[in-house]
Amino acid sequence: MTCAKGHRCTPRPHDVATGNGICWTCKGRSWDAFYVVQDAGLEVVKFGITNADPRPRLREHARDGLDQVVRLHTNMPGDTARPLERTILAALRDCGEEPVRGREYFPGRVLPLVLNLVDNHPALRPLPSVSPPASRREQLALW
């Protein structure tokens, strides 16, 4: 969906009912941080998105036993965090994995898949260094 100002958004009834409107960008909010945490026993993995400073959210998860931060990406470009979260949820659903609680708490066995999707996301991978093209004298003839 697109709001009146042209921002891509996904309104939720709760956000509208609590006065947050349909577009977080218009309200000056955005999700620009993505994290993956797990418990010490490696039994539960939780991933999610948050905005600005992720420390309060990570502290909340640590109090809940998910005190190992496996990945943390902050200051993500544009609308990257939320689609990444949705991609991971879709991939887990396609693999037949069910949350162990809530929407984003999964068994520890899914961690490799989650990290693969995060680490290979195009917006998060560093761009390869590109060498300048060789001068005409250095180029080899192709035929």
C-alpha cells in the first residue's frame, strides 16, 4: 500500500486504532535496525526490527533470556529492515517451520537459514571493489 505522500506502508489495525495512522514514515518513525538474538542454550532464535537505538529492545530480549546478539544491523538504508524480516518469515513458513511462541521466536535449528538470508541480503552485503578498466593497450584482443 502507498500512503497519500507516496511512502510504501503496511498499515495495521492496531496502529490506526491507537492514533499512529497508516504510515510510520509520515509519523517520523522508521524501522532501520535488524537484529537476531538467541538464548544461551541455543534453543530459541528471535529476529526482529526496531528503530533508531536498538539497545532498549535488545535489553528487553536479554531479560527474557535471549541475551546473545548474533547479528545487529543499524542505520539500514531506506525500507530494508521490514522487507528483510518478511522475507525470513516467508522462508521459514515455506520450510514448514512454526514459531515456538509469538511470531518471530523460532527453534534454534533455523539459525543457519536466518543468517544466510541476512548475510546475503543485497542491501547489507558490502559492494565488491571494482578495478578500473584496463587501458586499451592492456586489453587483449577477443578474436
